[in-house]
Amino acid sequence: MELIGYCKSCNKELYCQNGFFVGVIHDDQTISCTSCSEKAAADAHTQENGGKPRTS
């Protein structure tokens, strides 16, 4: 495993495992862990729906 950097939201260490980055690279070249990225996507979806949570 190779340390790539730190999540922009929670500061968790993010690694490359078996040649694959475990996380999300944003357009502004910052990186986030999958947990923070999923939470941000869910929060954005809630805001788009007028505060209603996602129903799956």
C-alpha cells in the first residue's frame, strides 16, 4: 500500500492498494475517502429535493 494523501473532509489517510486508488479524486484535484464522498453526495441529493432524504 502506498500513502497518496489525506481526505479533505476528515483527514483520513488514503492509499493506493494493488494499483488502485481507494477514494475519490475531485475536479479541483483534492481527494476524499469514500465515506465522506458518499455523505456529501447524499447531502447534495437531500438539498436538491428540498430537504427530503433519499429514498432507495
